[in-house]
Amino acid sequence: MRVTVSQPTRRGTRRSHGVRAPAPTVASMTRLLPVLATAAVLLAACTSDAETPASSGCDPALAAWADAGFSGAIAITAGGETVCEEGYGDANTALTVFAIGSVTKAFTAAAIYDLVDSGALVTSDRVGDLLPELRGPVRDATLMQLMTHTSGLNGSAGADHQPLWRADAIAAIGAMPLAFAPGTDHVYSNAAYTLLALVVEEVSDSTYREHAMTRILDGFASAGFWDGAPAAVGPRAVGHLDDGSTGEAGDFAGPHWALDGNGGLAMSMPDLAAWTHALFTGGVVSVESAAAIADPVVDLGDGAAETPGWVARDASAYGEPFLAAAGGGGDVGHDTMVVWIPSEERVVAVASNGGDVSAEELMAAVGPALAAGDPIPAPDAPGGTVDPDVAAAIVGDYRLDTGGAYRVSDDDGLRIAALGADAVEVLFPPRDAAAADAVRTHERAVADLLAGETPAGREELAALEDEFGPVGGAEPAGTIVADGELRTYATLATGDGPLLVWYALDDEGAVSAVEAGAQPPALDLVTDGDAFRPADPAGTGPDVTVSFAAGVLTVTGPDGAVTAQRD
């Protein structure tokens, strides 16, 4: 499932650099942990003796997924030795460099532990004692609380790829109200890792970037920063956003404190795999610190736990414990995931740069079959080409009795867009009762945000009014899942006219992603006998079919069929 966005206004689009959560609840905190299970399975299967390796060591069946739309790179190691390295699609070499987003947090946690090894820090140090100019309630948070997202900080110090100086970052974080008292709860926070990077710079004899390069990334030739210096070295993957436009190319001049510490690093997947092995085997920090990084600290439920910079999973559901980190969803257009399985010292690192199959969708699709020892399944093959005369006969607008509508177009393949909350609910039905509950919770949170009933909402409304004029109200326009996050749409009445926006919120109601000036959510369609279905190689999109007859459009989903009349 892809969300189509036409020439959006990216008002400092705030996208999380990584997505991690204990359970599929709301917003962007939905995608990582289920995917990590299949990632672990894929890693085990790709290192089995039963497979016939390609020249790269990778299963040749993965090439079919590249044909279906996976564009990215894969690197797998066991015991520090290469098992698989390959690039696919636009990223046609394993040595292609990707922005790794929130996987950066694993490196920042390692930098803190490097200073613990030197005696400069202990993880119980209060951040306010280390950064005297820091104000606000976060001063009482410890380094461990910052590393494990229990400081009470929520959100980011600034928007991605907007200039943020060191002093401004400290002031912004100090002004943030805490979601809870430090150490009493858990919420994912980019700002926490910005503070950790500021601590590294304060305590070390160099800048955060210099410390990262000389102490944490030394020996990994491609590693560096996506924006600014020292820069990552090697051919760079061009990221693609939801609307098909290219992402940030790495030429942002800075200052870079919105991303430093929490989402700014870049490297190739072989280097990420090699670094992960080095980290957990004592090659980056001491063996004692590596063990502390791997040790579960905060129970997230369902066999998951927060560790400094990583999420740990026990063996209860997947056979053996592993740790993982993931990042993506930012305005670079890359997604990255790395998994460490201590048994046999196995690592898998996967990145994607857009296309119809993301790294997580690839893992979700092929992992279960590999677990059973079955061949890697082929992607869901698209249907036949839509006859131009057939397409021309069905293009147009179709209206529901409840007020919403569908717009069918054939500009570059057949596409159906949903206009209105009722139309979205039918075309993008939740997969189960838990997902439906999550949608309702998320919609209530977005409604509160746009009514200005929360501090985040009042800040958001002020930003909207600065750009678009007075906001007179918000009309709900439906919720979908895209790129692993819940996105709730609304039509705003602004001084510039109606404005369609979508929001993804975290569990505390903070904005983790927003798009202003979006087009309605849409699906590309392929033929399926006498009807049409979503173009969905990985089988992760909505379970619906669309048919046309005598000026009537019918959407059939899990709850039955709904019809709309052509205007």
C-alpha cells in the first residue's frame, strides 16, 4: 500500500527517524517488533546449509523481489564472516550508502559507553550535572534513562533538515514538558538522544561528530554523516518519498543538531553488519559495556525490552533471543534495519530506498516461509495490463450514499483515491479488531491535537496558522496504515482555503510525522479476473477488491460490499 502525495507542503515535516514499540498501538510505534521476528528468521535461513548461494552468497530467489519493487541492499554475516552481500533495484551494489536513521542511536549509546570505559561517565549521572546550561525538569534524568527512553522527554528538539544550533537545541529540550517523571514510564524520544550527543561533546575532548568518527566508527570505511562532515563515503542511494519525489540528498549545510545523536549517520550495509558484530564482541567498547548494552532494562511486554540503543527480544516466541535497531521514515527516503543474534554471532542488515517493497515488507513476506524450511515465496504477481478502453470507461468520480467519494484515474496506471472518512474506511479496512481499536484511539488523539486541547496541539495550530492563516476547524478524513504507521487525515478550513493534512502521533500524543497539502490516500490497481485489487507484491496492503458495472463502483472487503454511484 502506498500513499500518493502530490507536491506537498513540507512544513518542516517531522518524521521519526526510527520506529520501535512493544505492540501495535498507535501512530508510528507499530511496525518494528513484528518485523524483527521475521528478520531473525530470515537471517537464520540465509545462513543454513540447505540453500544454494548465489555469487553474492544471497538466495537467488530474492532477485524476484527486486523485480517486484524491492530496492535496497542486504548484508548478512555469521561469526564475523560474510554470508550474503547484495544490492537490488536502484541500489545496485552492496556497497551503496544509506542514511540509517534511528539506528544512529545505537552508535550514540556506544559513544556514551566508550566514555564510561574511560571513566569520564557513569550511566547514573544526571544530565543536568553534565550540561550546566540545561534547564527544565529533564535535568534530573540520568544517562540510562535517556538511553532507554524513560526520561519523560517526548518528540524531537527540532525538525529534520532545518538548522538547529547547539545552544538552541539545549534551550528547546530544556523547555519541553515531561510526559512523566524520569524513570516512571517509557516513550520513544529523539530529543533524549540529542541530549546524549550533547553530553558526548561536553565530556570528550572533541565534538560529537569527531568522537563518533575516531572512537566509534574508526575502521568502517563508508561510515560517516549523511549531511555535513565527516561525510559517509561511497555511492549514495537516492531515496524516494511517498509521492515518488526524491528525498534529501545529503547537502543540508546545517547546523545539524536536529539529527545529530538520533538520526544523522550513514553507511553501507556490509559496514553496518560488521560494526554490529564488532560492538557486541568487544571491538567498539569493552566486553563489559557490550554486555550492558545487550542487557534488557525496560520491559516493553510481549517478550520485548528496551536496552541502550536497541530493542531486545527473548526466546519465548521466536526460538532464540536477539537484539535489533531500525530507522527510517524520514525525509531522506531510506529505511534500515539491523538484527544481532548472539548464537553463532549472526547479523543481518537491510536497507531500502523506496519502491513498492520496503525492507520491512520484504522481511514480513519471506520470513514465515523460511522459518518452515519452505522456499522463499514469490511476490504477489501483478495482474494483466488494464485495457485502455476498459480504463477509459471506468475513470471518473463515484459517490457513496454516506457522502464520501472515490476518484478513479488512469494517468500512469489505474488508481483509486478515497475522499472522505467513510470512503477511506471502506477502501483501507483495519485488519483485525486490535487494529480497529488502534485506529479509533489514534483518530481521537488527532482530533484532540487539531482542537488545540493538548500542548502539542496548540503548538501545531500555531505553526499551521503561521503558514496557512487562521484554522477554522478540522473535518475527519479517515485513517490508513502507510510505511508502518497510522496516518489520520483531516481537512482543515484555513485562511488559504481547504487543506488536507495527515498526522502520525506517538503514544503520548506528540507529532511524529505530518504532511500538509497531501492528496487523498490512494491505491494502484491491477486486474484480478473481472475485478481489480491493490498492486501489493508483499501482500501487506488492504484486503479489498474493486469492481465496476453500469456506472456502479463496488468495494468488497472483510465486512462485505459497499457501492458508489458514478457522478
